[in-house]
Amino acid sequence: MARAQTVRLAPYATPALPSDNVKRLPPSPARSVRKVEVLRPSAWSFNPGDKALPWLLPLVLLGLWYLGVERGWLSEQVLPPPGYVYQTLSDLVTSGDLWLNAFASMQRVVVGFALGALVGIALGLAMGISKTVEDYLLPTFNALVQIPVLGWLPFALLLFGIGETLKYVLIAKAAMVPITLCTLQAFHQAPKGLLEVGRAYGFSRRQSVTSIVLPAAIPTLFTGLRLGFTKAWLSLVVVELVASSEGLGYLIVYGRQLFQLDLVMAAVVVVGALGLLIDRGFDYLEQRLSRGRPTAGGRLS
């Protein structure tokens, strides 16, 4: 039987390149590190290129309003010309009636909104911290909040009369609903990963709420505050339409009774402008406070 022979192969040799053909690249020049500034948008900043677009639709509506009255498409008894509304608004500013009524409305909405915010945040915290409290309160709360503000008006008149207390209570009720629901939603969306880290480090429930849940809940809380203020502002006008002797809603009712639609339109413009300014203020505060917030969802339990 033939014996297998082992054949050894010579190692592969890489051919040597002549040193003249090797070209070395020049060293890369040293570049200084440039600092790039990231501009953070502000709620009060004005950029003509970006901020002009939202004004397009109001200007178009204003132009259609002017053309409709001038061409006779709309009767002046139904919709007064923009010039009349501007003149009426100027007269209100000059006489001081606008400042008096605007101050009365702002005082009512601030007091009612503050009461509704305190009650709403307290209820949201209670239901968010305790699952038992949420199971007991949330179904009844969801049933009661379906009743509009005007539905509570007859009972509120019997309990509080027709004075300022009635307005504060109805405005507070309107603001409390979205603030309570958004506060509870903030607890439901607590960052699960950070909560587990807090439990690993032995955080108590109070420490988890103050150090993890509340900082991450700033956007949701501000959403509730903005919605609550919108509801409070709408309820203010409704309450002043029903029972009031001063305020922006009273100006609307007074103009309707005298059939001065220019006064009605002027008061409507002021109501919209004040509401927009305060909403922008909430937006500015939210941008300043919500920095580096976590986005993962979880639940505090």
C-alpha cells in the first residue's frame, strides 16, 4: 500500500515595490474647531419669513369683509364696515370704557382660572398618585364634566346669587376640567425607565413625583393650563352675557340691545386679541420650562 506523501507549499511572497513609486500624501492641515450656535425659537420672536403666513387668512377675511360691504354684498345693518368698527374701538380707548370693562373681565378670569387650576391640579395629583382614588372619582368626574356651564347656571344662581361669586365659580368649573384630566394624563405618561431607576435607588413616592414625574409632565401640564384658560375665557364671556353690568361680555350684550353692531364687533376683536396674547404667554413659559424632558411613557404605581 502506497504511503501518502506530504507536500509543503512555499509561503506566498508579496512582490516588493520599488521605493521610487511610493507616493506619500501630504499631512492634512490642522483645522480649528468651529462653534455652531443653535438658535432656539422663542414664542415672542418675529421672523417675517416664518411669521407672516398666519396673518394671510385674517387679511384675506378682512379684505372680503371690506369688499362685501363696499360692493353691497352685505348690508351695513348686518355687518358694519371695518372703518366703523375701528372708529368705535378708538372711541372706547379714548373714553376709557374699554380699559374699565377689560380690567373687570381680566380680574374675573384670573381669579376663576386660579381657583380652577388649584382644584384641578389637586384632583389630578390625588388620582395620579392613588389608583384607588382614581377608580372612585374618575367615573363620576367624567359624568359631571359633560354638563356645560349653562347647565349649571340655574343651580349656581340659587346657591350664589347673581354677584361676582357666581362668575368665579362657573369660570373655575370650566377651567378645572381640562387641567384635572391633563394632570392625570401626565401621571399615566410618567417615564417608565426613570421610575425603575428611582426604585433601584430607593426613591420614595414623594421623591418619584417631585423628581421624575413632575419635571417630565411640564408639557402635558401646560397643555392642560392652556386648555383650561381657553375654557375659562369662553365661560367668562358666556357668564357676562347672562348676568353682568360691566365687562367685555357686557359690551357685547349692550351693543346687541342697542343694535350697535360696530360696538359688538369691537368687543369681539378685543376678546380675541386678549385671549391670543395670554395663550402666547403660556407658550413662552412652556418653552422656557420644558428643557431636556424625557418622552418615554410609563405609569407611577
